[in-house]
Amino acid sequence: MEIYRPSVTWNISRKGGRYRRADALVFSVPKSGRTWFRVMLSKYLSLHFDQQIDIGGYQDSAGAMPNILYGHEIWSHRMTDSLRRRLLGFYVCPEAVLRSKPVMVVHRDPRDVLVSLFFHARKRSRRKFDGTISQLIRDPLRGARAMVTVMNAWRARLEGREDVLWVAYAQMHTRPEEVLTAAVALLGLEPNPVFIREAIEFSRFQNMRKLESEGGLGKRFLSPGNAADPESFKVRSGVVGGYRKHLQADDIAYIDEVLRQLDPFFGYA
């Protein structure tokens, strides 16, 4: 199994400083459930530190609340068409920094991710995709092979570390208390069961959809592309296995073949 390595190993951009100053890192392929996890964890932290919830983005200012940097890292590095950002290593977390931080990786069945990514690319993204869903899953930059490449790369770089939490989307459905408790503990905090339950209730799908329809949380982090189009919402579906409604049999067969190259750790092959 060939493991992808970024074309640069440095980051000399302003984001490199953010990586170094962050208390923890959260990575994911886009549309893997990171928004859900982010709202859940942010709500817990707001309760723990008695501060208003704001999931709008990274804050450079120091404070009691952990400074968490959310990003797509090498996925974004592969996707960018900016030569300047590539040369600066704008999205890449240098290995020395990566080894010094607790890391959480949110992952989801690539078949579901590809469907969600298709609707995002058609209805929300500034970098529009005008093709069919069959074309997207075969796209070299953001299709099935790209997802396998990036997920395998994170697994190879982070495997065996005790300060890494692998957050499966399906587990957020079936065992949210366990997932959130582990995330809080990884940040060096003593999990509060009452706050855990409250954060989980706050991040339920219907409440997040309601928040998005009303304008979002903190710096308009949650906002639909078109309020009249349910498929343009950031909080779009929230189900496991929903890809079967959108993918044809030959598309599923193609993805299944590609997933043979995915590290068995993830359990999606």
C-alpha cells in the first residue's frame, strides 16, 4: 500500500504559527461529520468553562479554553490550486508539530462522504463541481481514491500514538457519550457527565438544523447555501448508509473496489 506524503514538509505561512500555538488538532476529510463533532465538543467546553459557545473558528488569543485547530490538512494541500500556498506548505502540519499535539481524526464511510461531498460541491462550495455524482466519485482530486489516499496517510503518520483519538461518525450516532468523554479527556480535562449529556442533546441533528436555518453559531459557521433547498444545508442528512439512495450499483462497485486499498483499521472496506 503506497502512502501519500505531502510535497512539502514545512509550513512557513501564518497558519504554521497557528498549528504551533494550538492546544489540539482535529483533522477530517470534508463532510465526514466534523461539524457535528465540533458543535458537540464546543458546547461541552462552553459549559465547562462557563463561556458562550462560539464555533466560528480558531482564536489566536490565549485563554482558559483549549485552542483547537480544525482543518482538512493534507486533503486541502492536495486540493489547492494556489502555487503560493503549496510552496508555503499553508495547509500542512509539520511532523514535529504533529508529534507534539493531541490529535483527533473524524472519519466516516467514504460512500456516505462522497454523496455529501457531491451536494456540497454543487450547492455550497465556492469551487463548484458541474459534473454528475458518478464523475465526482472518480475525480482524481476529490473522489474515492483521493479519500483513501488521505485517510491512509493520516493513519500512517498517527498510528500507535496514545494521544490520538479516532472518531468514527457511526460511533457518534451509537455511542456519543463515549466519544465525547474520550475527546474531553484527551484535552486533559475531567469529563463532567452532566455537561456531556447536555452537549450531546444540544448537538442533536434537529437542533443543529434549526440553528443553521436561524443563521448559525458564531461568525455564521452554520448557514445554508439556500434556505429553501434542504440539500444546500451544511447539516444535510445525518444518517449512516444513506448513500444507497443516491449511488447506482456500478458506482458502489467502483467505490468498493477502491476501498480495498483503505487501511483495514477504518473498517469500511
